[in-house]
Amino acid sequence: MPYDDSVPPTRRARPLLAAAALAALCLTTITGCGGSPDTAEGKGTDASASPSASAAPEASPTASLPQGPLTGRTVVIDPGHNPRNREHTEEINEQVDIGTGRKECDTTGTSTDDGYAEARFTLDVSHRLRELLQAQGARVLLTHDDDRPFGPCIDERARIGNEAKADAVVSVHADGSAVGNRGFHVILPAAVKGGGADTSKIVKSSADLGARIAGHFVRTTGSAPSNYIGGGTGLDTRDDLGGLNLSTVPKVFVECGNMRDPKDAALLTDARWRQKAAQGMADGIAAHLKG
């Protein structure tokens, strides 16, 4: 699930200055929240930190990036939540400004019934996605890489993409809905203007990014669009997510499936399927950037 800003207040991390965050990212990841309202930027509070079903691919050094169709483009990947958020509930519960109101800094995310945490899932898929994009020459940054005790907060996540002047930002999530609710959906920013939020310049480009990811995700993973959100389109527009409201560059959230449904959970915990999910997102991002 994305760090839903529509979830009960239960989280918040003190944000680093965006410039400092970017500097740290360039050093630590130099190769470089979506979901239904109860599972978005701040989903459930039951996520565990159980290990991923398979080790994520290693990042390649920036110097060794090949020339390719995405050379010169910057993509920011935002792995939803943080595996250790559950150990810092006081910090992540602090409120941050999302332009149109205030919400908790971050949330713990959800998990499968067997304890596979969304935060572990999102990191694994994000690593795979980074490798695929780098293979096409893109400069890739992660908002975090399991390298901080909690967060970053939803407003800081948006600033990292903005200050990187990213050509595209994708926030990776998995939902936590009821059994029988299956499939993926992509969350798009609504037209929002208020306080520090103004999505007027990114609504159209974000919609294109989301539609292309949805189309490639279906083809690559074989998963159907959500049967409970988006009216069968796999696309959902929201105005309550700080990570989208505060973005000034094209950005979407991808809810890869429902961790609470046994059939979807079987896919999400399968390393081979996670590779397909990353491939689908990479293909959609590339299609968007190539126009």
C-alpha cells in the first residue's frame, strides 16, 4: 500500500533537508502509497520485517552505466514505507504538511498473513527496477535504501524527486485490502492546488506515465487490473496523498497487488513474479520517457 495520507494518524519521521537527503542518496545509492484509503501512504500497522523471499539484485556503479535509450534521463524510485518504521511509531506519527492539510509522516505498511512485510517487498522490487532502468542508461535514485531508522516522511519523499528534477517518479507499494480483492492498480495525482501543493503541471504527464505502466504491467505479469479499485481500468486518481500532492514532477504510485488475499500474496512472495513486476514497471517508464 502507499503511505496513504488517508490512514489514521500513526506515523512520522523528522525529515532531512531535501538537499542533504539527495546528497546522501548520491553517496549511498549512487546508481542512483497508493492503495485504498486505509492502505495508502499510511497503510496498516501490522507489517513485519521478515526477510524477502529472495535477495534483491545488487546495484551497479554509476560509472559502469551503459549508454542506452534512457541515457540522460533521471528516474526516482520510492520504495514504500521502511522496514523499521514499526520501531519508531512516535516519530512516524508526527504530522507533516501535505499542502492541502496535514498527515502523519509515514506508516508501517501492510504484510501478508505469513508476515512478509510490504516494506521488504517494496525494497526488493525497487532494487530490481533500478537494475533494469540502469541497463537502459537511466540515472536512478532511491528515496531510501533501508539505510535509515525510519521514513523518509511523505513530504521529504516528494522533495527528493522534485530536487532531482526527475523525469519520472514511481512509488512502489502493495495493498492491504480484503480477501477476494485482487489485482494491481496505479494511483494518479488529481488536480490539486492549495498551500504548498500544485499538481496542475504534472496531472497530464503523470496520467500518461500511469497508463503506460498499467498496460505493460498487465502484459508482463499476467495480473489483471484491480477488481475493487479503478473500475477495471487499473487506474485510480486521488487527491489525498502527500507524495503526489507535493510532487512537481510526473509521479505515480503502483499498488502491485493485495497482500491480504492468498492468491495475490502467493504472487507477491514469489521472486520470479517480483522480477516480472519490476520489468512491467520498467517497460512502462521507458515507454513514457521515449514518448
